[in-house]
Amino acid sequence: MNLKLANYFKALGHPLRIRIIKEIAKQGELCVCELLPILQEEQSLVSKHLGVLRTAGVLNFRREGTRKIYSLAIPELIEFIKFLEENFNLKLKQKKSGGELK
């Protein structure tokens, strides 16, 4: 269980993967062809990161003809990411303004 959870968090450890998660969360589900113009990245790079997220259990996918449609395996993940971002940004502001980090 701990290894699986560690791999899950490891998969979240790349900025492009976070962007992918956010875009999929906005739309509910997306295919690679819909992600490419949004992300402005090469298809091979996006596909690689989608594979990492899928293998770790972050994303589900289903086939629709030749397309793979991706969705969040745990939809609440986006709320967790927002929580972390908000708190991280708050801590950075405190640090910059001379406040203590706790």
C-alpha cells in the first residue's frame, strides 16, 4: 500500500503532469488530440506523461475508436492540488514578507 501511494505522489511530481490533471479536471475528460493545443507540447511528450499518470492510477482511460479518452481516477484530486497550491503560495508570501514559516 505505501509503495503504491508513493508511486501515486511521484506521478504528481512534474509540472506538465499537474497541468494535464488540471485540464482534464476542467473538462471532465479529454483525449490527447484535445490536450495538445491546450498544452502546446509535443504529442510524444504529452503521451509519455499521460502514460505515467495512467500507470500510477491517477488517470482512467477508455477507447473511443482510435482515440483514448482520459479522466481523473479520483476526481477529488483536483481539490487536493488546489489546497496544496493555495497553502504553498500563502507560505511563500509569508516568507517574502518576513513572516515565519511553520
